[in-house]
Amino acid sequence: MVRTADDVAECIAELVPIYQSAFAGPLWEEVTMCEAPEGFDKPCLRRRSPEPINARCDRCGEILRRPCHSHAAIRERWVNRFREAESRFYLERLEDGTSLLAALAWYGTPATVAAASFSDPSEIHLHDWLDQKLPREFVWLEEIFAHQVMRHEKNLWNYDEMVRELLQELDSRDFVLRTKNQALINKTEKTFPAETSVIPAPGDERKIVIVRLSS
């Protein structure tokens, strides 16, 4: 378990390529940033493109020049989370130390999660909705990703342990995440069948998953 910003900084070199590979894969297809001009009627979904650097987008015709998840941007986001909120990075490793699964979670409220994870102008309308739907305090699972080369599937064997360990570390009884990964949603419902609710978010292909162990 990683508990400080300094420790996160030490893990960056190993974890960033794993993260980039995971989110470039078939489910997310987030490789480059959409370069469509403002006002273009059909930009890439959430302005993330599956095409490689220097490819021409077949939707808007622009050249894709920026990586979707750059090393610098990921480092800044993760380190800032640890500086701004009580946070933890859960890691599962092989015997040789290679990371197989990583999950970033932090103690949040509807307001802090809205500000940090729903800050895009297209998501501002969700802030009041989040305040109505989410618990008053909870552990927010911001990131979860696996090493696709070392273990391409069945990466949630220790999901129950991971959730409970993060809840204990961050002193909360409720666990919340946003995802379109149906395997992750199914695993949550199977692991916590009586405590889990899944709520479609308005205008978003991702769903809010709430595990209420406090009730």
C-alpha cells in the first residue's frame, strides 16, 4: 500500500506505461487527444481518440499530436491527489516485484469528487446530481488498472480484500467508483450483492457504482 506523495513519485516510472497500455486497450481506446476544433459537431468521445500519434483523425481530419495520457500529466494528477486528499495506492505484485494491479483511491465527499473527477465543462451539470446520489463521505476509486502483458484477464481475484483494505486505510464504510467496465461492475455486484447499487450517470456511458457497507 502506497501512502505518501513521495512514495507515489517513486512508482511513477513503473506504473505509467502499465496505465497507458491498459487504457489504450479495446475497452477504453484512449491513445491520443482529440484535436477537433471547438464547435465541431462530432468530436471523439470525451475527446479521446484510439488513433496513434501523427495519425489523421477520420472524423475531423486533424492530425493527432498529443498523447491522451502523458507521463507528465499522470504524474501531476497522482501526486496532487496525495497532496490534496487522504489517498492510497493499492498494489498487487509478482514475487519479482512487478506490479500486476494498481488502484488509486481517496477519501472524498460529493463536492470534492465533483471538483476533481467531474471537472470537464460537459460534466458540470452532474455536480448537483452527484450531491443527491452519493453518500456524504466515502472512498472514491479514481483509478484501477492491470498489467495487460503479464495478466490480460481475471485481474480481480483479490477485489474483496482490496476494497476492504482501502476502506480500512481511509476510515470509511462506503466505496464509490465510475466505470463502463462491465466485468468490474459484475465483480462488485457478485462480491457485495446486498450492498451494491449501480446508477447510470446522465449523458455518460460510464456508471456510478456504490457499495454501502455502512447500511
